[in-house]
Amino acid sequence: MALEIERRFFVCGDGWRAHADGGTPLEQGYLSSGGGEAVTLRVRRRRCSVVGMADRQPQRAWLTLKAVAGGIARHEFEYPIPDADAVALLQLCPARVEKVRYHLDLPGGDWVLDRFEGTNGGLLLAEVELAREDAALDLPDWLGAEVTGIGSLSNAALAAQPWMHRSDEQRQRLGAPG
């Protein structure tokens, strides 16, 4: 059993790009979620030669189960699954999120940035996985408000209630940039 200790932040501006790899398109479907627990299907897609389009055939797929462990930690179980199973399971998912995930070369932990697409387009969230909850962390100046633990910004919540359907007032209450 793995323990995931993660902090999340809004992102302001493009300063992150200097630290990013080329990005990987992901599609995540939610078979079940609630109460801090989720059964997630994560599919990595191939890039297509047409800008902004992605081949719907999986390149790699995982089934992930997460449960609250206390504080900002969660239990995480992740299993690779066959492509055919991923395609079939995605069709069963009532809620999905599409994004491009960038790995960031930054100190202090394993950093990623998710650039959401589709109905969550325009939303940028950075995450850092830490070895300990109390790990010291130097935050880049392009990070915005911390959103760790805000359930309405979990990927499962964004799949169920997309960013584009939220009012400016809702976004401001969450500390969203601009």
C-alpha cells in the first residue's frame, strides 16, 4: 500500500513552462467517488499529429483507488490494466476529466502541473508529492492560492461539476487567479 502526501495550488502565469517536460495527455474517468474516496480510471493517450487532438486508443491505463488516511495523506493503490479493459471501463464512467500533465523539474518533491481541457479548460493546478506532511518546501512565485484539501477542486469533483460551469463568485471564493 502506498501513501500519497500531496499539496495542490492554483497556477498564475506561464513561469512553470521553463520547468516542464513536453506533457502527457490523460483522460480520467470516475467509476465511483465520494467522502474522500475514489475509484479512478486513468488513461494515458497518444498524441495525434493534429494540434489539440488526441488518439482515443490508450497508450497505458491504470485503475486507481484512493482513500483518506488522515491530514493531507491518502492511501493509494494503482494497478495497470489492459487497453481493452480501459476502453470498456471509460464507457462506464459517468464523469471524466481531460488534461495534459506536465512533470516539473523543481526541488522539494515530485512536481506535476495539470492543464485541464474541455469543460475544465483554462484551469491550471500544480501538485507536489512529498515524503512527509511537514516537509519544507520553497514555493515558486508563479503558484497561486493553495487548494490542498478543497474537495470541490478534486479531479472527481471537476468531472462532476466542470470549471466552466462555476460562477466567477465561486471561483473567487476558491482563490482562483484572475
